[in-house]
Amino acid sequence: ARVSLWGGRFAGGPDQALAALSKSTHFDWRLAPQDIAGSRAHARVLHSAGLLSAEHLTGMLEGLDALEADVLSGAFTPAEDDEDVHTALERGLIERVGTDLGGRLRAGRSRNDQVATLFRMYLREHARVVGGLVLDVVDALVGQAGRHLGVAMPGRTHLQHAQPVLLSHHLLAHAWALLRDVDRLRDWDVRADASPYGSGALAGSSLGLDPEAVAHDLGFARAVENSIDGTASRDFVAEFSFVSAMTAVDISRIAEEVVLWATKEFSFVTLHDSYSTGSSIMPQKKNPDVAELARGKAGRLVGDLAGLLTTLKALPLAYNRDLQEDKEPVFDAVDTLEVLLPAFSGMVDTLTFNTERLESLAPQGFALATDIAEWLVRQGVPFRVAHEVAGACVRECEPRGIELWDLTDEDFARISEHLTPEVRSVLSVEGSLASRDAAGGTAPVRVAEQLAAARVRLADA
Ligand code: ARG
């Protein structure tokens, strides 16, 4: 028979079609451990308020322990008739301790404050897991940066050769972005660290229950300030979802480069066999599926965020059943990141860089033209003129199919009186890199400092 939490005022049970629509156990069952923890805290606060005798409390806690063991072992699962995780667990408790005792737990709480609290607990736990997995990717990037100190590569803007940079500098650029995502998770946690338990359906509890005590019992720093806000707000879900999407987007930018770099044309990297896949028809293929899936899944996480925000848009206060739609998108985001990130850090960690090719391509495509212009500026030439002169050097080279350093002293002199043979001193990758020695630049000394700073961040994490 259906065990409904709200049957009293109804003559009969819900239609099968409504029950099917209403049901959420297939996705909210994962909140069962948090629900049971919440029930323990609630039982204790009922006892403190004199609404549950010591004997009843003991019986209740024993029942919850037994229920938890059965949930964890899989012996207790939601039944066809259970609407949601809260309904199922109340049924489970009553089956274990009887209706009289089991029926006392619900006093002073609502599924509205329950679910808002449990969801925060769940996301706070997973924020730590996801943050750790992001740090593993950072660790892999920092490891590669450390193993390739001094290797130059073509730095690009618009995907065109721009200026030579150090490979380590490029890899660390991705690391800093991911470290900010980890920071975002931590900042989020400060805001999520408030318990709505005790908000009741929306107006708070009349039974003298102390929300602060429940909050501390459940590992929160505090209770929410407003019971309506506590039950109706889901910005904590949206913000978590944004950080998840941002993380996936940051990962996708690395992924896209790996896909390009692994092509025959680039040949910058070779993927380890254990992080690449073959083709069922083309025997030679070695595909960057980890990177492609990362790129694809970023779209999925952006969709999760967009769907969630759309659900929240214009919802009146306080709780509305629409809010049941808040869980699947963010569970999907969590599950996706938790399966993606380990594969991604493994892929990054095992990439082999073709350093000779990176180095030889670093100055090509006239990537040292800026160095000519800046050399001229150091000789006192106005930058506008210097830019023009360096551009004329490129124009001289391009039709002849040569690079800047192939120009003769006579060529330089013909292009501009300012171009004395000394300009050659900057026509090397080493010279170009070393000259960019302001803080945050690609000069080897700066990149070494940067690497040390990133390692400190990892060690502190
Ligand atoms: N399962 C619901 C949710 O996830 C919680 C139940 C609240 N239901 C209600 N009728 N007030 O949002």
C-alpha cells in the first residue's frame, strides 16, 4: 500500500500518471546518506526541545543506523510507490521502528527544508572531490612544465604565429585558469556553508527547534538567516553549476589544443597509447578521444547550467515543485567531471612533446618581427616608424620564401637606414624570450618563478 506523507485530506491516492510524473527516487536516491544524517540531527534537536524522550531518541537513532546499513548494503531501496528519497526513507524507518516512533520524526520539518539542506551537503562533499580532481590536472600541467623548462614553441594569437613563448609558459597558462576554478569552488563553499534545516515548509518552525544546533550537527558553520530564502533559493546550485561549466570550458581549451597538436600537420605531441584509441576500420589511426570527449562534455555542462537557470527564472517565492528539476543537471555535471577529470589528467601527464619541432617552429612565420620593432624603439626610433620598418622586412621576406634572419645586411640597409647589422642580436628565439622579462612574461627566469609559485599553490592546496 502507498505510504504517502500527505494522504490525510485526500479521499484516494494519486492517479498513476501523476505518481509517475512526481517520482524522483531514480535520481534523488543518491541523497539518502545525507537524508539519514539530517534525520539524526533532527531527532537530536527534537530531543533537546523536549519533544522526543531519551528512550525514543535512542530507538530512533538505532533505527536510523539500521536503515543506513541497509541503504549502504543495497538491502533497502526505494519501492515503486515511494515518491522521493525522503518518502522512501521514512517508510524504511517506520518499517524498522514502528509507526508510533517512526511517525514522530517528521515534526517540525518539511521536505522543503530537508531537500535544500541535503543538496547543499551533497554538493559541498562533491565540491571537494571535484576540486581535488582539478588539482590533479593542474599537477599534470605543472609536471609537464617542469620537465620542459627552456623549450620554446610558437606562441599564437588568432591561431597564427605571433611570438615565441616557452612551452612551460603556455602550459602554466592553463594551470592558472584551473587554479581559479578551484578557488571558485572554495569561495562557493563559504556561501553554501549555511543550513536551511529548520526553515520548515517556508515559515520556520514553531516547535522550539534550534536551527543553529542542527546546522552545527550537520557540519555547517551556520543556519540560514531567512526560512523563505532557505527553502526557495537555489543560487547555490546555479553557482556550483557555473563553476562546473567553467571548469569544463577551461578543460576544453586544453583539449582543443591537444587535438590540434596531435595532428600530422602540427605534430607537437604524441599521445600515450593508454590515453588514445584506434579505429575499427583504419588500422593506422590513433585518436585523441579523451580530448575530444572533454571538448564535447563541456557543451553538456554548459547545457546543464542553462537548463537550471531557466528553471529558476521568474519562480515566485517560496518553494515550487519546479525546484525538483534542480537536481539532475547538477548531478550530471558532478558525474561528468568526476569521470572526465581523471582521464584528462592522465592524458596530460603522459603526453610526449616533440620538442625539436616546437623549437624549430618557434621563430617561423615572422614571429620575431615584434623583436625588430622593439629593437628599433630601443635605438630611439618612434614605434610607429619601427612597426612600419619591421613590417617592410616581412614584406621583403614573404615573396622570396625566406625568414627574417635570412635577410642580408644590404637587405636591411635598403629597407631602412635604422636597420644596422646589430639588429641580428634579437633575431633569435633565445634573445626574444629572454627580453620578455617583466613579471608574468615568458623569459626563462620569469617562467621558473611562475613554476615555483604554481608548485607552492599545489602544495598549499
Ligand atoms: N522531491 C522534492 C524536491 O526535490 C522535495 C519534496 C517537496 N515536495 C513538496 N510537495 N513540497 O524538490
